Amino acid sequence: MQWNPGGISNDVEDRRSGGGGGFGGRHIGVGGALVLLILSFVFHRNLFTIFTGDSGYEQPVAASSPASSAAENTEVQFVSFVLDDVQTTWEKLLPAQGARQYRHAKLVLFRDSIDSACGQAESATGPFYCPDDEKVYLDLGFFDQLRGQFGAPGEFAQAYVIAHEIGHHVQKVLGIEGQVRRMRSSDPRAANPLSVRLELQADCFAGMWAMSTAERKIVDQSDVNAAMRAAAAVGDDRLQKMATGRISPESFTHGSSRERTQWFQTGLNSTDISACDTFSR
Ligand SMILES: [Zn+2]
């Protein structure tokens, strides 16, 4: 994938240092916080949760710079590049097709656990979009999982994940998410099939973005193959590792691997959002 590190996107909210514990839960002091920060980094665990308990998220006050390695910094810049590219694409696509004006979503980077407007989520939940606060939540550790457990390496596989989540935001902007929400509450039995339709449409929207990057020579065929593998890998509910009783919009059925790659391909072959109507087919 062709990209240049270009700094951090304005739409990225870095909450990696906050984790689930928060700095303000109990008073650790600036020195203690710094030690915890370094230890958390060394052990790849958020030790703040141990010391502060799960007191809910508060804005980090002690340390403004999150614990991160050089490799992670590159990843953050990559996430920024993809996020901006995906959102710029939708900014052009939606009005051009007579649809609504696009408004930007935020992407929240976190470690271990996070409080969103949709409830608390653990890293194991996988990346997700919360329609209530219009934010995508991502733990960079998920990219390691994509590489290792899911066997989907490659930058474009990671890009696909972001494009898919922004696809959910596009659904919110277009009012599709609201419609589905109302349909779900009037007929709870239809909840799962409706969720699958939503997921497949987000895959299709991700494909439409991939199409635009191919036109601009940002990706090549091997990138697309990597994205297809990612779509397939996260197909059969492998993301569903969430803790019980916690809400996550991504916790529903996503559709089979075959369906997911099919719809990604459909998006890849089209420039018209109406091609991604997964609800009437
Ligand atoms: Zn999804």
C-alpha cells in the first residue's frame, strides 16, 4: 500500500493512556503515574486498572503523552492516513450522489478497555462503531491479532477494518442505522438478520472506498487480496469474544465469510451507493 506518514489526524482521539481505569480514580501522583505508564508499556498491560480499580474513564491529567512505541507511532500515523482518506472519499461521494452531506466520525484509540456511549467495551470485543457518539473504537492490539490469530497480515487488511467501521458511520449519516434500529425494536426476532444486512453493507461500503484507492494507485491486487482475507477472517463471528452483559454494536452476527467477501467485491466493482443495498436482496 502506498502511503506516507503525515502526522496524526484531527479525527483521532488518543485515549490509550486512559484505559479502563483512568488516572483520576485514585490519587497516584504524577511520579507514580509515570512509573505505571512505563511499566504498562513494558508489560503491554494497563497496570492503571490494577492500581485504580475500574472506576470509569476520566480524562488523563498526569501524563499527556500516551505510552507508545515507535512501531505503534507508525501505526497511529497509518490509521490517521486511512481514516482521513476514507472520510475524504465519503465527503465527495455522498453529495455527488444526491445523498446527504457527510460529517466526520472520530476514531478513538484505546488500550484494554474503554467507556463509550454504547457501554463499556474490552479489547477482545474487536473494533466497533458506536452510533450514539459517532465514534469508531480501536485497540491497536487488534492489528496484531489480525496478523497472528486471524492470518490476515498486510496494511490493507488493517485499512479494511477502518473502512468497514466508517461504513457503519455512513449508515448512520444516511439514516439507515436509525431505520434498522426501529425495525429491530418493533420485531426483535428480525434483529439478527438485520444486523447481518448492516454488516454486509458496511463491507460493501469498505469495498467502494477500496475501489477509489485502486483508481488512485494507492493499492494493488495483492492489497485487495489481503483485505478479502480480512473480510473472510472476521466473518464467522470470530470477533465475538466480548465479556458477558456488555454492549457492543459489533457483537451480533456478521454474516458468513463468503457473504462478506462477496459484498466487499460488489463495493469494489461499483461507484454507486445503491449497489450496496443489502436489504432488498
Ligand atoms: Zn461491523
